[in-house]
Amino acid sequence: MLDIQNLKVVYGTGRLRVEAVKNVSFHVEAGASYGLVGESGSGKSTVLRAICGLAPISGGHVRVDGKEVKTPREKSFYRTVQMVFQDPYASLHPRHTVDRTLSEPLAIHGEKDAEARILQALKEVGLGPSFRFRYPHQLSGGQRQRVAIARALILRPKVLLLDEPTSALDASVQAEILNLLDDLRRELGLTYILVSHDLAVVAHLCERLLVMQHGEAVEETTSVALRSGQASNSYTQSLIQASQGFSREAPAPLAI
């Protein structure tokens, strides 16, 4: 479904030149969920932005459903690929109701039956019709992210790019959104690329994952290996150790 070969993203020129992504390659089968993990600044979110056209592709190839992605993106591209952003407080227009937010992509693509499509989208993400004419400030963080997911799904794409979709939410709400995304993938046959710094989130949603550091692909592994703490790369091993948290045991007293 998605094939990335030697992807490069470069910002600026001369002394201000920054290689944000350096020759990253991976592929994702249809219906699979693939994770990109790494510390802040590793380039994982930039990969997603390059795929959907929000960051410049400086080299390499991006193919979606067997077709080379063009720059600028054609309108038809967004029928296949949609993105859910990290911050539900920033990704929704504060002066647009939920109804307008969901109807806009339908209008852009000339879709009919907007009324039924909006109600169906709200139902799929666990929101009733009573949410339809509310504004973002009248919603909780979890409800806003559900609206953002509904907006991404309303055109019935095949691929969802998920940029840390739960990091701005409370722990209890995170679990609800992750379970919702897992259910939607199975019900609608979606393909996911999930970016996260939280290894537990990636292990829950993804079968395979790519570890990134300083814009480069460090290691490709599986969620099974991640849970068992297996890693061939020292950086991946350090991420696993960091995700296990701290110990409350008191340090041994120093010898005097």
C-alpha cells in the first residue's frame, strides 16, 4: 500500500541547511499498522509530513497504492491518504462547528449525501448526533480528537497517517482513542502509519516499526521483539530501557 525508498527531506541552504530525513526506506502492506519511533527531533513526524505534502521531498520516492506521489499533490491523493495531527486543540478551527468541519472535505471533493455521511462518521468514532453543532471549545480533548479522526475518515481513505494522536490526551482517554483506532482499522480495512515516542503505544497498535535517530533509520523490528526487550541496536535498547521508567529502589550507600 505504501512504499518509501531513500526519502530525503532538506530544509534551508548553505550554513542553514538541515537534513531532517536522510535516505529512509520502508514499506507497509495493505491493512497493516506500521510504527515510526524515536526521540524528539529524530525526523519521524517529518516523514509523515513529506508523504502528505506538508514537507518538501528532496530525494527518493514515495509510492501509494503502487502509484508515484506527485508534487504538488493531486486532489485524488487525499481520497487515499489522510492525516490525524497530534494536537486536537490546534487542528480544529475554533470558529467552525463539528458539522462544518466534517462537511468541508465532502464539499471540496463534490460528495453528495453530506447529512448521512456526517452522522455516520460521528457514529463511527463514538459521538452521537448531539455533537454535530458544537464548537471545539465545547468538547473535551478526547472528543476533539474523535472529531479529527472522523474528519480524516469521512472521505473513506485507505491510509491514515497518525502523528502522535494520543500524546496531548490524559492517560485514560489515550486508551480509549487507541482502542477506537484499532477497531476502525479492522472494520474499515485501513492502513496506518503511526508516529510516537511512546513504545507502549506503538507495541499496542503496530505489527512492525522503524526506529529513527537524527533523521536516519536505525533499526526495523517487530512489536513482539519490542515487548520482549530484544534489540540489535544500542539506541533501540536505550529506548526500551527508558520506556520501562525509573526505579524507586534507593541507591547503595557510598563506601567511606
